[in-house]
Amino acid sequence: MRESYALNSGGRTVRGFDMPLLAVVAALTVFGLAMLYSSSWDFSLGAYGDAMHMFNRQLTWLGLGAAVALFFAFFDYHHWRRLVVPVMGVTIVLLAAVLLMNGIRLGAKRAIFDGSVQPSELAKLVSILYLSVWLYAKREYLHDISLGLIPLGVILGVVGGLIYQQPDLSAAATVLILGGLLFFLAGGDLKQIGGLLVIAVLAAWLVSSISPTGQQRVADFLAGIRDPLQASYHVRRSFEAIVNGGWFGVGLGQSQAKLTGLPVPPTDSVFAVVVEELGWFGAVGLILLYGFLVWRGLVIARRAPDMLGTILASGLSIWVGFEALLNMAVMVGLVPFAGNALPFISAGGSNLVATLAAIGILFNISRQRGEGAMADEEWRTYSAVAYLRRWDGRRGVSRARRARRANQPTSHD
């Protein structure tokens, strides 16, 4: 099928949606709805008196998220350069508002609007947008520690600190890790990145030492590493579900663990339900879908018309993959309990809408192709991004750019 192009006023060509990305998002969405209904009907019946409550609510959020994704797919990502500062300001206000409210659920204050919205999910997305724009604007000064690493640490510290106070340890850690990753992709000095990692490790140790929640989670994790039978109750029940599932699973809707005490099966524990009902073959299929989504995001990053698009697409796609990896790793006892959602699968409107918003931005980046807007020298300046471009099998950045310009249709085609 021939691809159609139309030249816009910014000197870029606009093309259709990235169909492989659309296909994998559709597959994850359908899979997620099926698993959500299977894992939530008993929980919804007991908690809300309606077996369809959580499923219907997820459909509502899915409709909103799809509308947001469609909007961002046609919203030029370059506009974020002037909008991201006020958006970050609103996000910080929302994070602060959570701390001022008295709505405590499961020992934490994370939501506003009667528990319907979690600003920490929005903060992850906005942090990627803000840091991508900031790193792109400061790309010439990243090797200067006073203009690069220190301001980056202040930005991450403010956002991460507000999230930690809820407390939401996993979201705070995600923001810090994504910040370091984006700093690397923007071409930050390896010595500074090493220093950032040391600071992050020390901060993690300090948090786990001070926070009772952090202490308990680390203690449970270490006990589980030594002996799986001594892991936390949550992880032990997850192991039970996974072992019961075996290679091929007990069948969709036939999970027993969700009926006999597996904590919050529609949210944190949904991966355990997936493995029990569909077996390891189903779990591997789900992992491959996430892997394909991340790969497609990196392909979009390689083809972006400028470095802002490359950093943004890389950060967004890796964020979705990291969230999935962290959730699954928790359920098999490989990392301390984090409590984050499994993208597209777990019940929760905030995470679903934020994830679909990220997908919409990826679509917008994929729809744009540069026409000489960026010189090859700018790509060669940043080794991290240049190396990212070789993951797709190219021998070099400038060679790929020249070949693409030679084959690119003009506005007269």
C-alpha cells in the first residue's frame, strides 16, 4: 500500500498512523479488557455489589483515553516546548493537593476527585515531556555539571519528593529512573550519569531506611530471595497462582487464586491471574506484545524529524515497557513490591489515560518526517542517541539520513 504525504507549514511531511503500533495497542487493549473482566467480577461483586462495576468503569476510562490519544495524535509535539512549563506547574499543584486532602486509601493519599484521579500517574507522563523539552533546550550545556546534572536533580527531586510523600515509592522511583535515562539519551556525560546512579542508590537506601513501608518491603523481598516460602503474603499467593497455571493455564475465567485471597486481583495482581488462566505461554505472549510496543517506539524515535522527537519517543515507549516489566517482576519476586499498574491490563483510569496519551504522542511523532530540518552534525554530537539509531540495523546516522532523503517523496509526488 502506497503511503500518502502532505507537506505542512513547518517543513515536515505528515503521513498516516503507524499501523504496527496501532495493531499492538489494539491487541493489548482487547487482551486487557478480557483479563480485567475475568479478574474483577468477583472482587467487584464483593466490594461494590455489581460484578460489572470495575469493567464498566474501565470502559468509561478507555473511551476518555482513546479521545485523549486521538487528540495528541494530531497535536504537533513541538507545541510542548511552550506548553510544558504551565502543564508541569499544574501537575505540581495537583501533587501538592493530594497531600492536603484527607482521602486515605490503603494507607496512602494518592487520589483526588473522590479517589478517581491519581496525579502521580500524570506526573510520570508530564515528567517525560518536561525533561525531554528541557534536555533538548539545554543540550549544549549537559556536560557542564552546574547547568546539566544539578538542575536535572532539582527538577526530579521536586516531583519525586512530592510523589514520595503520598507515599508512592514506585512512582517516585520511576520518575527518577526515567530522568536518568532521558539524560543518557540526550547525550549526558557518562561520568555524570555514574554519579547520578550513585546518588540514586544512596537515596533509595536512605528512603528504605527511614520509611516503615520501604523497610517492610525490602525485608520481605530479601526474605523471599532467601526462601520463597518466607516472602510476603502477596508474593506467596502470586506464586501459588503461577504454579497452578503451569504451561497452558487453567482456562480463561477459571482462576482460583482470585477467589481465595489473592490481593487486589484486578490491579496489582492481574499478571498472576494472567499466568494462572493462560499459563506461561499466555504470559510470554503478553511480554512479546510489550516488547513489540517498545521496539516500535524506538523505531519511531529513530525516524523522528528532530532530536526532541527522538528523546520524547524513546522516553515514552521505554516508560510503558518499564512499567510492565516492574509489575511482572514484582509478581515473581524479582524486585521489592512496588504497587504500580500493568499498562493496558490493570484496572485504573489514571494509568490507562496517561498511557494512551503517551501512545497518542508517539503517533504524532511517527506521522512527521523531517525535510532537512536537522543537520547530520547535530545527531553525531550526541553519541547516546546516535547509538540508539543503530539498534534498527543501520550502519550509521548520516548514511541513514542521506538514504532517507534520497527516497523521500516530494510535495509534487
